[in-house]
Amino acid sequence: MARAKQVSERDADGDVERVYHELRQVLRVTGVDVSLRLWAAFPRFFASMWEAMEPNVETRAFEEAADRLRDEALDAAAEWEELGAWDAVTLGPSQRFHVRGVLELYGALQPKVLLLASAVRLALVAEPVGRNAVPGAAERVERGAPARMAAMEWVSERPDDALLRSLFADIVKTVGQPGVPGEYRALALWPEYLEAAWSRLKPRMAEDDFVHAAEALGRSARREARALPYGVTLSREWVASQGEAAAAVFRVTDALERRLPMLLLNLAQLTLDAPEVERRPVPAASRLVPDWVAAGELR
Amino acid sequence: MNWREWQARQAVVELGDRFLSYVDLGTGRPVVMLHGIPTWSFLWSALAPALALTHRVLVPDLLGYGYSDRRDCFDRSVSRQAEVVDAWMDRLGVVDAVVVAHDVGGGVAQHLAVRFPRRVGRLCLMDSVCYDAWPLELMLQLGHPGAVRKLSAEAVQRLLKLGMRRGGFARAPPDGVIEGLLAPYATEVGKVSLVRNAVSLNTNHTLEVAPRLGHLGVPVLILWGEDDGFLPPKYGERLAWDIPGARYVKVPGAKHFVMWDAPHMVATELFRFLGVEAPAEAVERASASLPPP
């Protein structure tokens, strides 16, 4: 797959800008990650996808399903030898604080993106998603990024630094397109650390244990997607009827769903390798709004 | 020291939901050094190690600057920054310090001295914002919320490098200094944070404390680049008139970034102000990274 287009937060307008704001609020993160920016390159699909998925994404059930996926990745990674990247580099205390912030930010976000990608992919191949609960029946969680969550800060996808360029090329070659995953672009702010981490992660990705764990995580994500509270009305035909290239949308979604379990397993190893990184970062409070408001918002 | 080496020396302290990164060097009576916009604590990377030969030197990145908290959800005015510096000093157990401040950091220092007087034992203002001398037009334009969309991070870097080279330095600083000063703002998050810092620049906040500067009651040194085109020396002179007993030193041949244009003279004046004889090594160290004239 060639380099796919992404829509930056700065360039987003119209429906994409609106959905980006909603995504940050509902996913409770400080920025819009690469995976979502790739989808946004298909703006009509993107808006329809969000309309179909938002009622699920803002529920406690979605949050808990994402927690289970994160736990599964962490449990798998806990079986493997310690990575040793954290101690291999000489970062200062403030730098380590920032790296921990990145790991917690992506630890909170990536399981949700995996679940979202699995649900969308299932819908695009006409498989059922959700259990058709009555609108407004499921508990919702509070909106907005937690006050202490790190900013989503990245190095350019085409950096000037030769070491980073070569690392990014190797990462994409290994985890697959489309684009350099956000967590690696964030960790590239500390090139030595990224190099130490990637040089240890890469060989493990070829091992049977890793491959099996990634496959299992992918299956779990689809199972969780099927069990979400609300039915999802989204299909390739609908995408095509909106004037979008349904095949291209599917290719991007399929590629994302395939690589996200690997990314989550790598993130889990980095999390376990770094002291004091929360396994379950920033748990969500319940959203305390009257039912009639909730039902109205669910349209 | 390059900016990455400086960054690696930074510690961090959490203050409620916010955090500050700072460098802590040496032992002895505390000296707090405050930077301005669009820089970060790296501004002091030549001078701070020199002062650390005789003092404990604490160099924070102000909130929203450098590698302190740069999330897009809080006030960055000099008034608020003074409260944060007070809380930070409290956390570090520093009761009072000699405060050395440049540019916007000078506005923070004025608020600190007026509103938290016990924190400031002595005050040195270098090419500091004051009265209605600021913000610069470039910063007003940068601070417009629309700048986030109009300008890429690369464009902002180009603009600021040009502005700093043309108006900030009397002579080219050592290699890597300008790039280092702007390094935290090279990303999109950094750029947005800089835009928010710029929109927080508010004349009213220095005018608010100006009438009380005459009652500071601590020794004050005012160092000013003679050729500073960003904040002309007349403002330094005005400060010297308004603050009883303040010593005013015009630094010949220096522009806004006086600590880089004339490190030898600035270091010598600071040691004199601190009441200690400047160790030869210290002045040498402050000037070490200076290229030949």
C-alpha cells in the first residue's frame, strides 16, 4: 500500500474538524492519532463512520472492552523477557517524565482505536456489530481528555534527522503501512530511546509467541466489537453511495486492524519496561447527565 | 552545552495538574533565572553553569514554554506564571532567591517581587518587558488564534529565526544556539503552545505592578543591551528611575539577547551584584561558547 494521505488537525475543516473535536472529547485524549487521520482522508466516510460508532464509543462498555484488550496485551507481554530499553539510555528525569506521559497517552488510546478499527472493519464486511440495545440504555463516560494527560506531540513523518528517517522506514516496513504509527513519532522526540526500544522490539515481532499473541488480540478485539451495546449501521455499499472509494476505505481499515494488535503488544512491552507507568491510565468517570439529555444527544 | 544536553539535565516537579521542568545546578544561595519568549531555560545554558560555581542556580521553563507543561488548557500570563514560580519555589523548599530575569521572565519577576516579596532577595532585570513596552508586533501577530491554522510549525521556526538573527543578537551566537532556543517549538504542539504563550502577553499585567515597583525594598540591577531594538534601553532607564537604588548598566554593543552578546560583562556584573568575587573560571565558562569576534 502506498503512503496514504492523512488530514492533520491543523488542516481539518468542515465535518472532519467537527468529528476531530468529538473524537478528542469522546476518546478522552489530547489529539487525533494517525489511524484516525488516515480515515479522515475519506471525509464522507469519516463523518458517517463517526455517526454510526459514536453511541458505542462513549459508553462505559466500550471503555471496559478497551481496558480488557490492554490487559490482554500487558498479560502477554509480561510473559516475555524484560525489554531493557528504559535502562539502556541516559535520559534525564524530565525526559523520562515525558516518555512516561507518551506511554500512558497511547496506553489509553490504542486499545480504543483497535476496538474502533475492528468494529468498522466488521461492519464493512457486513458482519454484525453491537447488540442492538435501546438507545440511551448504556452508561456513558465523561467527555474530555484528563487534565494530566500528555499532549500528543510528534516528530514530522519525514524528519531531517537521518537516524530517525531510517528508523521510521524500518518501523513501517515491519509493522506495515499506512504511515508511521503515532506512538513512534512521539517517542522519536527522544531518538536514543526510540532506537533502543525499536532495536529490541523488532526481533521479537518475528517470534511465534508474538505472532500468536497478536492474532489472539485481533480475535479478542472483534469479539469485543460484536458485543458493544448498540448496533452499527455502516456498510461498503453505504460508503460507496456517499461517493467515497469503498475499496480504498476498506484497504486502509483492514491494514489498520491488522497492525494495531502488534502495535498494542509493543506498547505493552514498553509500558512494562518503564517504571511507574500506569497499566490502566486515566480511568473514566461516569457522565452525569439526565437520561433525556443523553437520549436526545444519541439522536 | 547543546540543547539536548541541557534538556537531559532537567528535573521535573508536578504542581497540581501542571508540571515544570527545570535545571538545578550547584550549591549555595539560590539564584532563580527566568527566560522570556520565544525561548526556554536553555537561554541561560552558558551563564547558569558559571554562576553555579558559587551558588545554587535554578532555571525553570515557564509554564507553556520549553519542556514544562505545554498542553492547551491553561493561562500563561506573567501574572499566573508568578504564582506558578512561587508554588515551584515552595515545592523545592527555596524560601527566597536572587531572581535574574530576561524579557517576559522580567514581567514574571516583577509580579513575583511585588506580590510574593519574600521570594525575591535581589532582583536583576535584563532587557525586560515592563510598562507598555510590549508585546512586540510580531508576537501580537503570532498570538492570534488564527495563526495556529495559518502558520505551520516550520514557518513559525523560519519567522522566529529570522527575527532573532536580525534583531535579537548583535553578533552571530555560537552554532546551535538559535536552533536550541527554538527547539521545543519545532513540533505542532510546540507551535500551538508558543501561539498561546504569545496571546498571553498583556501590557496591563506590567502596568498593574508598575506603581508598586518603587516599594520593592531589595537591591535591583538592571542590565540592558545598548542596541536592543525589541525593548529599547529607554525602558531600562525608566525602571532605574522608578526603583529607588536600582543600578542601571547599559551593555555596549549588545542587543536583546545580552547574555549571549556580552557574556563576559554580564557574568562580571552578576557576580558583583551577588556580592562575590567572580571566579576566573566562571567568567571564562560564561564566555566559553562564544565565537571569536
